[in-house]
Amino acid sequence: MKIITIAAAALLAFGTGSAIAQQKKAKAEKKVTVSAAKVDAVIKAGLPAFPAPPEEWQPRLTPDDTMKVCAATHNSPPKAQFQAIEKAEKAKIQYPADNNYMGDWKKGERIAQSGYGLRFTDYPARNPNGGNCYACHQLTQAEVSYGTIGPSLLGYGKLRDFKDSEVKAAYEKIYDSHASFPCSLMPRFGTNKVLSMDQIKDLVALLMAKDSPVNK
Amino acid sequence: MKMRTAVLAACLALACPALAVAQDSDTEKAIEKYRQMMKEDPWSNPGLLDADRGEALWKTPRGPNKVSLETCDLGKGPGKVDGAFAELPRYFADAGKVMDLETRLLWCQEKIQGFQHADLIKNPHPGGGQPVKDTGAIATWVANKSSGMKFSAKLDKPQEKEMVALGEALFNRRSGPFDFACTTCHAEAGKRIRLQPLAHLAAPAGAKAVMGEWPAYRVSSTNVMTMQHRLVDCYWQMRLPAPEMGSELTVALISYLTKNAEGGEIAAPGLKR
């Protein structure tokens, strides 16, 4: 009986000791968090507005509501937030008045090649902004220097049977990628005013025109 | 140009995607061979000339106070350079701040030699074809004096932990007209931008593979680029303003990246495309 009591006491003591050690360990490994206000302050101090007027550069430093959710969820928002972003971004899309979404694929190819615009060395602007599509996507067989962050878009229109509904869908994806894929890595070219409506139409043509090199 | 035409012609004749992939891996192999040859001949890296210049700058009396940097404490005691880079960034009680190598060198030039902070951070990085600036040259030498060692910054003080957490938050933050974050390019393994492979810096394996190569001699710009300068390039691409040299933002990102690279081997100056 005595032995059992001693054993139990020892076990208790050992157990307690171990629990304290574990607690200490947990405390030591507890993730340090930084307040949003601190992050904002560090950004503002570390990124002085240069060289364009502050009214253009200042807003760049602050994420909008969609970007806040995307960053906080590592670009994998849970269902409710996913749907909320889809809805909010869809509402930001502006459509051509004549419902014609197709421009000139030749101009589109030049926009897809160009990474020019909005970088701090691009002021004052000497060229129109580019879409830099090839940085992340394969588009045509001729251009072998393409990136792989986004999916290959080779044969994009052909694979979709050149349907009118797909023409509109392509316009929407380029105008605001998050309306189709919330927390996509792709820029919101229309919503963020990187590309004009006409430029987006030229890119739609590059993807969807039957005679575009994308579909050859 | 001729080669491009040949590739184009071949593309028209053959199944191009397969060819493009083959070409990519050939390019990669050729660059890897070039790197290997450089490693086999340790004196062939042009960045070592800047390291030599950096050593001379460290030892030469300079600035309004006309003294050398030989009393500068990089964390292991005044004047101790061997292995100092391997333990940075760290918290410095005299400055009351966490500092990476370049930020510490700014501080020493300011406090010991009497340089003005504003002068040191005005145009602190070279343009293409120009040699790395003085602070960068000194950083190249100091980093080289940790070559062969492993990243072993403790980063366990509260100030250091906060810096790492801050760096992680900045790494994930998406803003600007392109909605970019560091994670846009560096949160997945095996991705490329155009033909350029991207480092998976959010993971230890990816960070360990590349962090030890900085400062690096860049063949495309024919000069040494430091980590502070490399961050400016990232922010340029992200369509955000250029980070100020030595700002908390830069130190936080470098702290986060160095933490991810813990245990990775230092081989500075490295050699980049």
C-alpha cells in the first residue's frame, strides 16, 4: 500500500513537473504577433513616396478589404469570405457600352509582352502600361520565354469552342481576376486601372480570336 | 537573335511546348555549369574585387572623424569580422535596434566616422554597370568572411522575434496597383517568371538554397548587388516605392528571410544571372 502511494506521489510530482515544462515550452514558442498599426507605420516610414505625387503613391501602401482578407488567409479564404470577395469584385467590373469585348489580338500580343508601367522608374510615363502576361503565363507557341506562376493559356479560345459566353468571361477575368477566382495572384487590371478597357479587349482578342496565335 | 529565329522555326515545325521545356533546362544547365566553374576557381568571381575594396575601406581612416571602422562592433566584439555575418541580423543594445549587416555598417560609419545618415542613404545602390557603393563593398567583404559557415543568427530576443514576425507580415502583405506581395512570386517551389526560376523563400529549403549567395555578383548588371539593394528591385517590380536603406521594413524582411534560411551555407559573394 505504502509503495503504491509513493509511486502515485512520484508520478504526480513527475507529471506536474512535466506539465510545467510543457507550459514553459509553449510560452517560449508562442507566436509573436505584430499589430496592424505597427505594420502600417513601418510601411509608411520605409517606403517614402517617390517619385510621383504622393496622392498617387500613398494609396498603394494600404491594402483594400479584399487584399486584407487574401493576405490574412494566405490566399485561401474560407467559403464565406470567398463568396463575399467574389460578389464585391464582380460589382467593380465595368463593361463596354456596346457589349463588344473583342479588340485587336495584334495589339493584345504587344500588351502581353510588355511589363512597362507604374514602377518607380516609369515616371513620367513614356509608354502605355503593359499587362506582362508572359511573365506568368504561356500564351503562344512562338514565345518560349514564359513564366509558370499562372496556368498555360495556349489554345485558350479553341479549348472553349470560341463561345460568346467565354469571351465575356475572359474579359471579366482580366478586368478583375478576383470576381472569378477570389485571392487569385493575378492583378486586377481593370479595377486597379492598370489597363484601359480597350487594352483589356485587345487581350480578350488575343485569347479568344480564331486567328490569334494563342489558338494556332 | 539568330538563335531565337532558329527556335521559332523549330517551334513551327515541331511540338513547341516540349521544345520550350527542353530549351529551358538547357539554359539552366549552362548557367549551372558556369556557376560550377566559378566555384571551382574561387578567384574568378568579379565580386571578390569589391570584397577587396571593402576590406581596404574598412581599414582606411575615413569620414569627418578620419578614423577607420576597425572599432566597429558587428555583434562579436569591436573589430571582429570573421563569422560576424553568420550571426546577423541581431539586436544591438548600443543602437537599441535590430540590424542587418548593411544597417549596422551605416550605423558604424555614422557613429564612428561621423558620416551623415542622410548622405549615406541618398542613392545608396549602384546603377547597372556601376560598381557597388562603399557600404555595399564593405558588406561584401564582411559577408565573405563568413563564407563556408552556416546562418546561425539566434533571433530569440523579444526585439528580434518581433522583427521576424514583422517581416513575415510584410512578406504576405498585398497592396499596390498589381496587388502584389512577396508571396506572389516566392510562396511556391518550382515556379518561374519568364525563364527565371523563383526562390521559394517562404520555406526553409528554398531560403537556405539562395540566401547565402548574397551579396552576389550579377552578370546581367555587371556589379555586386547586396540584399538591401535586392529588396529595392522587388519593390520596383511590385509597383511600390523604393524601400529606404536600413529602414525597419528592410531589416524586418531580411530578419524573416534569414530566419527561414537558418542552417543554410553562406557562399558570399555569390554569382547570379
